[in-house]
Amino acid sequence: MSRRIKRMNPKPRERDERKEARPFKARSAKPAGPRPGGKPGAKPPRFASERVERRVPKAEPEKVAPAESVEALLPTKVQTVKVTADENNMRVDRFLEAHFPGLSFSHIQRVVRKGELRVDGKRVDSKDRLEEGQSVRIPPLKLDTPKAPNPQSEAAQKTLAALKEMTIYEDDDVLVLNKPAGLAVQGGSGMTRHIDQMLEVMRDSKGQKPRLVHRIDRETSGCLLVAKTRFAASHLTGAFRSRSARKTYWALVPGLPKPKQGRISTFLAKEESEDDTIMRIAQHGDEGASHAITYYAVVETAGNKLTWVSLKPVTGRTHQLRAHMEHIGHPIVGDPKYFNIENWQLPGGLQNRLHLLARRIVIPHPRGGFIDATAPLPQHMQQSWNLLGLDASRFDPIENAPEE
């Protein structure tokens, strides 16, 4: 496309935000990092099948220590503990929780308030941040010993096996899961099984479990990033805040979006009812409204009836991609919240399930280099691709979308 896209003016505007699907000019994306064996500054390869990756062998999940060893950690006299590199910038109360998982919130506040806990000999507040190398004086503590799950139980073993089956990348700090559609990331009303709950079986000997770094919708499948250490969690969440993480989604939509490559820029606000919660298009200045930007690109069409689009969210608002595609008149096939085209019939053979995949994530690794993980099409989307004759190995033009 010949014309350049105009950058968004951050100042309040009076124009209608419904005129924001604009073409983007194809240009080389900013390199996510050098590829092993390639030239410095080269773009990362598009798909997992094309990459030669340096992967750390998958580590077996650390088993939870039995109750006896947790009891052995109880401090019965004054201790002095050095702040490690992994604990740099950690809050005082979080530091105590990390070292003594059974310590109650009220006890933490009490020992800090009374000055029994000291940092380099000085009193501190529970919200103060620690620095690597500082000495923390810890008084005798009375702990409520945590109830560690039994790693030998049949249920725990099944959960560990399920997590292993989902794993598409793992090292000592990071875990990338291929979350199946229908499995929630976090719990909700009446929900008993979700990723956050499943990670309980991976608690280490100190009672710490892997942490979610971001979230994807329950009915969306694909790449979900998990931090296995506090050190990794701090760096990865920082990468999301600074927008250093690159995420690519694939979706199937009705019709043919025009232009074929564009930028959607709106404000989104949550609208709640007794039965449901959706994101509505809002105006700048509306209560609870947040700015949201998505780039999209048509990859391939099936007779102009259905289109495979690739999506790159710049921001990370709730239901952003689903609300944005509905906003430009091409809601995602199988979306129970945002697909409302009257008299539209689902082609025969396609399942009425959300056709949205968190296809790929590229993010700086906490210890250097890049994590680059790709998730395969889920079964229901693979079936649709096969029936429509779509080639999943095609070049993804979203590669050329700007980074902001």
C-alpha cells in the first residue's frame, strides 16, 4: 500500500472514533533479536517449523517438600538473610512471604511495625523495596505451616501430565503453555478447574508456585506465558508494560475486511449486565474508557465468504481483538459475545466455536536472548482450515505491521 498511516494524536479529539480502520504501509518489522546461527539484527523466523532454537531441556517440575521439611524451616531464633539478585526490588512483606509461605499477613505487619525486622540495621515499612546485597534481620516467627499438596496423589499426577502435554517451551525460568480452548486461565464463579489452580502442583520446597504473566480468554487457545521464578515474573511483566512483547493472533471472520491491512484505534469501556460483561466502543473521556490499538492483515480468503486474518494487539485490553473485529463489521466466527450478524449461516462442517488462536509470542528472556514460541491450530480451527482450503504455512503479512 502506498500511503503512510498517520500516527495517533494523544490529545483529546472530537472526531468520531468509528473511522479508525486504516491501512498500514508494509515495512520491515523491528527485529525481535538475532536468530541462533543467523546474522545479528535479523528478524526472528515466522513459525516454529522454520526456527532452529536453542532450547533448555524441559525440567521436571520440582516436587513439593513434605510437611516435615517445611516445619524444619521454621525460624526459632534471630536470622540474618542476604537479599539475592532474584529478590532485588522485592517488597519487604513479599520477601517474608517468599521465605516463609506459612507466615500470616497480620504477623508480617506486626514484626515490621514493631521494628523486629531490620534491613541493614534500620527499621523499614512493609511496602519498602529491598536491594540486592542488603542484610535482613528476621526475628523468631510463628508460622502457620502451609498445607502442601501431595505430589504423589493420582489427581496431582494427572494435573502434572496435563500441564506437560500443554507445554511448548520450558526452561528454569519460563514456561509457555498451549492453552486449550474452553479452559480458563483464572477462576471465576462456579469454576473449579483453571490454569492458575493447576499450577498449584508445581509449588517448590518454599511453597512458591509459577505465576501467570498475562491472560487470554477462556475460549481462546494458544500461547500462555508463565514465570517459574520471582525473578522471571518481574522481568516478564516489565516487558509487557514496556510493550516489548510481540503477540500474534489468528482468526477466521466473515466477509473480506477492507482495506486488507489496517489499524483499528478506539476507546473501550466495560459494560456489565446481570448475565454478561462485554466491552463497548467508547469515546475519549468516558468513564472507564481505555485506548486500544490493533493491527490486522488479511492472510487468505475462502471465496470472499470467510477470511483468515492475522492480528497484532499493541495494547492488551479485555476482549480487545473480539470487540475490534466486531467494530469494523467482521466479528470472529463462533464468538458468543460479539458475533451478531443477522441471518448469517455457519458453513457446513465448521464448528460453532471461537476461531481465535494466540498463535505466537516473542518476548525478551529474563536472562538474555528471546523466547519465541508458536502454538499450532486447535482441532476445531484446523478442521475449518482443511475444509476451506486455507494453507497454514502461508506468509503472515502482520510481520510488516508497525510496533506501536
